[in-house]
Amino acid sequence: MKHKVEIQGIDAADMKKLTAKESEEMLKRIKDGDKEARNKFILANVRLVLSLIKRFDKSKVSADDLFQAGMIGLLKSVDNFDLSVGVMFSTYAVPMIIGEIKRVIRCNNGMRVSRSIRDTAYKVLQARNEIEAEKDERATMREIAERLEIEEKEAVYCLDAIADPVSLYDPVYNKNGDELLLMDQISDEKNSVENWTENAALSSAVSKLGEREKKILFMRYYEGRTQTEISDEIGLSQAQVSRLEKNALKTVKNKMTVK
């Protein structure tokens, strides 16, 4: 007889297990926007969620609540997993799933969020993932609300209700002393390679200006002064300051565009 575990109508005994090769191929298809592969992969990994739920005390939080939280962690893992990291999906997903389950337990010990709100929040997350998989763009709250036929403010409220702050230093992978933190998985748009290169080129171009031009640009764009204020301080007419500023900007632009 098959070992059977049922929760919310799901029979873990009938779920197909994926081999490592099948998982890798399916994750590549998911990365390319294959919605069907994503759904199959999620279903194939529900067993992982069920196995993790067994670790927690269900006397204070129902198994269904833990399952929903675990599924949110699974969805986040699928959408954020990066094959190039070089770890198995389960290694990456387990901390994420456990983290979501622990948040539900913590929330249950404090202010309790109603079941209906959490159900709506879960549907919002599902709808968001479906929309983004369909159009390969970030889903707006209006699109999500229209798909679920609810008010946009209700969708936002329900998501906020289940939100819980996390530390950027929370580990999502730890094996043999090699630890991968959440912050390692988040890109920094402000300090991207492109922005760093552009800032370096700007600094190099400005350094080649004369001291007077550099001072005018510094006072104008760093200190926010007007041309009249600058002319009073350095002893030039406003027209001269304007001409020097324009020439300096033109010089900087030319040096930054030189191949």
C-alpha cells in the first residue's frame, strides 16, 4: 500500500518525483517563461512542502495554514531560483519554505490575520505569478485585482497583512561552510556595473577640466547654487559663468562619448 498523505485535497502519494536532470530541464523552461513547466514543477515539489510541515507543532497553527505558508515559500523559490548558483533546487527552497512557515507561526502568536484575508493574499500571489508568466513583465496590482475581480485596495491590503520583514542576512543556503545570504540574491540597481562604469567615466572627464570649471560645476550641481550666486562668489559676470558652465558640460559630454 502506498504511503498516503492528504491535505487540502492533495494526495502526495500520486505526485510524480522528478529526477535531477528533469528538474534542471524544467527549471530552464521556467526561466524561459514556460507556464506549463512551472505548474508541473510546483506540483512535483508539493511533497517537499508536506515533508517540512511535519517538523512543526500543529497544536497552535492548523496544517492547512502551514501548508499555505509553505506553498508561498515554494512559489517564491521557483520564481527566484538561479541555476547558475550551482546548488540543487531543494537546497535553495527548504530555507525559504521554512521561513514562510515560521512567519505564520510567529504571526499566530501575535496579532492574528483572518483566514479570509490570508486566502485572498495567497490568491493574489498566484494571480501575480500567472500574469507575470504570461506577459514576462511585472504584474500591476490593478491587473491582479481585475483578474480576481476584487478592489485593487483589497489586494494591496491582504498582501500587506501577511507581509513580515526579513533580514538581508538571513541564510538561504548553508553547506560545508559555504553560506548564501538573501542579500546575495538581490541585485543592486543603484550600484550596478553599468552605473559604476558611467560614474567612473564622469569622474575622469571632470578631472580633466580646469579648476575654475570644476568649481562652477561643483557649486552648480552639487551645492545647487544659481549662476548669479556663483558669479558673486568667484567674481565673474553671470554671462561668463553661464558660458563656462556650458563649455564645461560640453567637454565632459564629449569625453564620455569618445569610444
